[in-house]
Amino acid sequence: MSKYKFDQSTTDVSSINITVISVKQIDAGLYGSVDAGSVDVKGCCVLVVTTRPMNPILTIKAERPFANNSITFTCNSTVQRWPEYVPSKLSYQYFGNPRGYTNGNKLILKSLTKSDTGIDVSCQATDDRGKASNMSNTVTLGQYYGPDIVFVKPEYTVINVTEGSKLGPIHCTADCYPKCIFNWKYKKSEHFELVHLNPILTVTDIKRNKAGIYRCSVVHPYDITFMRKVDIEVNVQYSSKIRELLLSDKIETNEWSNATVYSFSEDVNLKMKLSIESNPDPQLVLRTSLITFPPLRYKKRGIAFLSELPSLTCIDSGNYTIQAFNGIKYGDARTVNLMIYCKPRNVISNFKNIETKVNGTEDIVMQIVAFPKPSVAWIRSTGFIWMVQKDRYDYRYRIYSSIHINSKNDFGEYGIHVCNRFGCIVENITITFEDEVGAVTNEYPRIFAAGITTLVIGLIVLIPGTIFVIRKCSRTIQKLSAASDEYIEVHRSNPAVAEPYSTLQSQSESRPLQEPESRSLQEPESRSLQEPSNDTYEECGMTTAVDIYQNVEEDQGKRIKQQPIDECCSLARDTEI
């Protein structure tokens, strides 16, 4: 079979129609016509053999696209033509992407978003003869992204944790594709050091030296320039601990002391400096066994806390506890003994105006506040010394002495000189002559009033019985008076009978009814000096006057109740004789 087929039926001798059967690459070339036996070419043509555009190849730049960046697709294809010097022109079309623009064989997408992820992109080439290629390979847009925002859960920028407890777990998260790399770093000095290679931070038994800034860093695995971070502050709290204490009227910067006993004058404004390790800052409270003061105000300089104690006097001397407490566990405390000096004052005495008689001895008991122990002396000679006895408190003393009145010249004012090294005071006692009745009334006004009241009540109770006895005696006397006139006359002449009767009458006349009461009021029962004791110290060393009151009243009652009946019955017995 011939490769070529000539069209011989044409009448147009200017053109020749040649058909090439099953055109191949080797068929391409220049074809010409000549006359037989001649070498001159009468006409020619070029047979161009071409193929369909080859399958395009689709490529992407960048190879790992990130969100917000641009990406470029390139579609490449070729056309095979012979002879080779014949040019070819291809056009390209992209499929699968709704946006972007093409430039020749390129497709450009700007500002990638997460919504672009998963798009399938392909292309096709078409030559200038309208021949289209097959579809290219498909590229799925596997966009890389993240980290964008780093989250920490629990959502704290500052985390408080107690020393010795567990920190965490603290979760660090970020949206990444593919999965990002997480690590935790701790800021030590000026640099961060790696502490964990995972997104969860946990520290067991955390110590105070591990407080500070912790940073979660998130890095994309394919591009370390894509990195985000977040910092949290870990505040390790611990109980208050008092390291050093200083009490003084002047606080020096570098001066410290751990003394437990401090002595000072009460006019000193005492300042306090404490070295306290505490987080958070503590509350400082001053207390004694009896009172708790309001929290102290202070200034803080590092771990030094500067404050002032409240105004204290010598009666406030004793043990004081300074407590530092911040709400964690039990805090810490220091106990100091404050010895506050003062000159004598606040004198309390049983009597400052005393009435007595010649040859009387008066006991003087006083309480006084002073620190240190005072010395006491009479300004006027008394023949007695002062005894100074300390109470259970260092600042309180009981002093006691006596004054003996030998003559009227000893009446008057007696000065008492009380001193210690911080000052002196003078107390005066006035001794005056005691009025007989007035002494009882003045010295024991309440006892005397109570005795009178009791006497009146007793008399009211005894009146009915007394009237009954008197009436009985009167009837007996009236009954016997008429029948015994002669009898009396006879007996009056009888010395043996008259003597006892006269004796009885003289005794009765010499004992008036009010004598016992008068004697009791004029001569009160004397008391011996009782030695003061610690048990009676709070009452200034005084014993009560109840014994005197009871003795006076009992003596009055007995005599008042017995006297009328005895006299009446004696009279009745004498009459019967």
C-alpha cells in the first residue's frame, strides 16, 4: 500500500493534492513538485507533524503555605512538533479554585485563610490549534497555620500557690496545623531555662525559690519563625517567720537583736523592727494575756518591718507577744518582757484623816505604783519604819507602817516621802484628836446607823412582851398593896428584913435602863493591829469592822432584853416576902 496518495483528477495544475497516510514524525518536512527530467522546483509545502499538548504538571510555591501568606501555582505543558523550528503557543486553564488570578501558566492566591484548606486545584493546556491536553495532576491545598493565640487554663496571669503544695496542672493550648511544638520555660535571672517539653506544666512540692515567671512557647514544626508565647506569674506563698526583733527608741539601719527583756522609761516612744519572711505580708498584732491591741501599722523595707508600739505606762509592764500572721498555717510569734520604769504615783491609802486618842497606835497601809521598787520614809519622826512589800506585779507595792500618839503634841500632819531613781512624791496624813461619841459616829457611820436600826427593831419586838410583864407586875402590886400596909410597916421595923430590901433598891437605882447602851457607845470594843496579808492587799490591807458592829449590837440586845424582866421579877419577889 502506498504511503502517499496523489489527487490526479484536479484540473488545477498550480496545486497538487497529496494525502499522507498514517502520518508519523518522519513524515514531517518540506514537500516540493518538479517537472519530469527537470531539477527546478515548481512548488513546495511544509508538512508539520504535531501532537496534542502533553499532560500538564502542576506545581506549588511555597511548598508549605501558611495562612495570611500568598501562594503561586504553576501549570507546565509542551507540544511536540516537527520540524522543530515550527513554534507552538499554549494557553492554560485552572480548575477547582474560585478566586485568585492567572498570569500565563501561573495562578496566584493572596492572603490564604483557613477556609482555603482542602481545595483541589488542577489545570489543562490548550495549543494554538485548539488541541487540549489531558488534565494535570491535582494539588490539594493543605494550608499550614498557627499558632495564632496561645491559651492557658486555668485562665490566670498570676497563680497563687502555697509552698510545699502542687503547682498545676496548667494546660497550654494553641490552634496549629500540623501540631505545634510546646515547651515551658522558667525565667532564671535574665534568661529562660527549659523545664518541660510538653503543653502541661506540673510542679510537685513547689518551693519559694521557684516563684517567678513561667513561659509557654508554641512553635510551628515547619517554620520556627511562626512562634507564639504567653507568660504567667507563679506566686509561692508561705507562712510568716520572724527572724529577728529589735525594740528601741531609735532604730538603726543595720542593728538587730533577739533580746527577750527590754527596760525603758514610760516616756519613751518605743519603736520596733522585725525581720520577717512572709508571703503575703503579715498582720502584726501585739497582745498580752488580758488584752489584744489593734493591728500595728508598719512600713516595709525588703523583709524589714518598721512599726511603733502604743503608748505604755509602768502599769503595763509584763509579757507581750508580737504575732505575725498572714493566713497560712499558724504564723510566728515572739514574746518579750517589757519593764517600764516610772516614778511613784497612784497612792491609795485606807485613811488620810485619822482620829485617835493619846496613847493610841494607828496602822497606815497604802498601795503605790512605782518601778523600780521605791524607798519610803517618814518626814516627821514616828518611831516606826516603813515596810515595802511587792505585789504579784513588779510595778505595784504595798507599804505599811504605824504612828503612836504619846501626847497631844503628836497630833498633826505627817509627811511620807516615796522615791525611786525616777522621781519622788510626798503624801500627807493628818492625825486629829478623837471625839468620844463622834469617833464612833465618824469612824463607823454605817455601823452605828445599822446598830441604831437594829436596836429600834428589837425594841419594837420587845414592847408587847414588856407591856405584858409590866401589867402583870402592876396587878400583883395593886393586889398586895392594900393587904400589906400593916405588913410593910411591921417589916420596916425589922432590921433583918429591911436591910435586904434597902440593898436591893440601891442596886436597882444604880443600874438605869440605858446604861449598857451608853457604855457601848462611849467605850467601843478595841481591836488589836492585824498584820496585812497578800490576800487583803486589793482592799488596801483593811479588815472589816463587822466584828465591832456585832459585838456592840449583841451586847446591847442581851442587856435590853433581860433588864426589864429581871427588875420586875425582883420587885415581885421582894413584895411577896
